[in-house]
Amino acid sequence: MTDQLLSAAQTPHDLDFISHSPNQTERIGFRLGNLLQAGDLILLSGQLGAGKTHLIKGIARGLGYDGPVTSPTFVLINEYRADIAHGRLPIYHVDLYRVSSVTELTTIGLDELWLSEGVCLIEWPERAAAALPSEHLHIVLSHISETKRRIRLMPRGLRYRELLTTFKEETFG
């Protein structure tokens, strides 16, 4: 699982974008958020400043949440609520940057979040790779230049391949 999670090697189901600004990254997230449903698990990898939180802001907006979205680096988990049109789903925004061992994850109940009826968005999933389910959407963000980012969406499992198929159809017609 760890090698699979850390690998950004492209497969035929993957989708790559180049984002030219934080606003464009949020728009990509918005389109994706519109398609998410209860039980979805989204993993976001990338260096500090790669745009993970901007993408999550867009995802939360796509689910109808209009409040502040900040990275929960020190509190580990922020919870937001989708709007009525999205069933008031809980949106769990998890940041594992400060987690040093998988043992710590049991104390915060991380597995309960992705097994819940909410949407779980995890930054720095590499810190918990051994504990994460094999089915998820893994998004890797990487720096190209000061303002440009590569965003690779990698579906793992049928639900996430179907999600990306719908995402492509709605984004590109």
C-alpha cells in the first residue's frame, strides 16, 4: 500500500491538469466537489505550498460549504458541513503533517472518518499509508513554477474511476 500511495506513476485512468493560479486550483476542486458523495475518501499529496488547501477549499465550495477553510495542521481535523442540496454531509478535512506514527491515528479515530457518511479529505496521507483503505482518489500536486501546479488525479477502485469519468465528461463536455 505504501508504495502504491507514494507512486505518482500514471495509469490509463489518471487525469492530469496544469493549474496556473490558486483560483484555478480552487475551480478544479469545485468541479470535483460537486460530484462527491457520502463515504468518499480523497487523499492529497504534495510539498508545502503545492496547493492542497486551495484544492480542498474548492472541494468544500463544490459541496456547498461557504465558510472558512483552513489547514488543520495543529488541530489535525476540521469539520465543515455541505449544504442542503448535498445532504448536509460532514466534510472532514484532515492534515497529518504533524503525525509521527500510525499509533497516533488510533487516538484521533481517523478510520471512523472514512467509514462515516461524510466526505474525508486527507492532506499528507503518506504519514498513514499503511492504515488507509486501498480504494480512494489520490491527488498529487506538484510545483512547476511559482504560480503553476501539476495536479494528477489517480483513482484507486471502481467508484473513483467512475467519478473521474463523470468529472471528465462534465469538465470537457
